[in-house]
Amino acid sequence: MILCVPKEIEIKDLSIEAYKSSYKVNNKSEDKISEESLKLYESLKDYIKFLTYSGKKEVITFGTLNYLKEVKQVVEEHKLASKLIFEDLLNSEKHYNELFVLWEFKGATVNELPLVIKSTVDKLIVDHDKKIIKLVDLKTTNDITDFKYRFYDPKHPGYKIQLACYWFAIETWFRENFKEYDINEYSRETYLVAIQTKNPYKDYPVNCEVFSISEESLSEGLSILEKKLPDIAWHFENNLWDHEKAYYEGNGINSVL
């Protein structure tokens, strides 16, 4: 990466421009403006460099900062969540965060081409010694109790489908990056770390729970996905996404509840 550092004369001009746009300068001479702008630049140059080279940053309030610290503390105090989320600080070579994978769904096609799916795995833990692969998915919710009911609600199978897709992505990634290992020799574990955030309508505290996802739930998610593949392919081929397929082919009714 090449960093373009402004020359001294450019720094002076930019400092004066920024100063004039931020402060009242009606009663100040150009020399005074130049002097004060450069002095301000010197005091803030480390921060300016940070903003310049670290990309776009979102400014948050102290209230949001304290809230995030509270969430972090709650996760750190949970005996399993703390290991799943923060253990990479101790052994980073086995932990992969926000793992982006493009993978092909075998047997599924769109316009006679393989169906390619994009997945971003929140966290993957690979233990070659014990031959264990752990998938960790992080979710936020206003109500953990309600979240558990929605996970098993047959009308909302999205969580199960998503986790099933993640394992396809992991298998693709593993075979590409660890050719010397056989993924079939590894056991797999799936965890969902749910963080209960503050609900403006309910006096719920920030909380954290970890759920172990069964192979049965993953198989169910895969089965639902396979049934939906023809519809997914239809949407790709027709580039229609605002409604379900039934809406476009029928009278506007998606389904009968």
C-alpha cells in the first residue's frame, strides 16, 4: 500500500482552510490565522493521521460507548461465551473472525450455471490436535426468551438455513486451506451466542446466553433450503426480489396461512 503524505505547503493551506471553516476569523489577520491553524494542526496531527489512514469511522456517543463496554463485560463474564468470542487473543492461529467464503451449492444451477452463495461466518475455531471444528454465530436480540421460540418456529426457519449454509461454506474453505487434512475426520460443534440488548419498551438487562445447535436442527435447515432452491433459482433467473415467487405467478397472494 502506498500512502500519499501531504507536503508542508499543502499542510499549511489545508490547515488554514479547515481553520477558516470552523472558527470566526473576521478580526484576525492572515498571519494570525496561519499561526493558530498550524498550532492546532500540530496538536491534532496524530488524530488527523489516524482518520486519514484508517478509513471511514463512525463517531459514537459516550452513552453508546458505555453501553458497548457493558455488553463486552457481560460476554466476558459468561464462562463459555468468553472462550468462544475472546479466546483468539490467546491462540489466534486457530481462530478466524468474519470469515468470508464464496461456495457452490452442489447440484443447484441458475441459468445452467452453478449457484454461488456468499457466506460470512462470524467465527470459526479449528483445532487440528483434537480434530474439532467449531462454528460460532453471534446474534443480538431484544428478548432472549422470545429468540429461543423464534428459532424453533417453523414459520421462521431462517436461523437453521443460515447455519446449514455456514457449514457448506466452512467445508469449502477448509478443503481449500488445509489440503493436508481430511475434514471428514473432524467432529463439528455449532454454537449460537445470543446477546440480549437493551429494549426501550421493556426493562430487560443486557444478558448473554449460549445455545448449542443440534445436528438435527442443521439437517432440518438443509432440508428446507433444498426445497427452496427452485424458487431461489427462479428469482435469480427473473431478477425479481420484492415478493415471493407465488406473488408474481398468481393473483398477489403469497401463501395461505
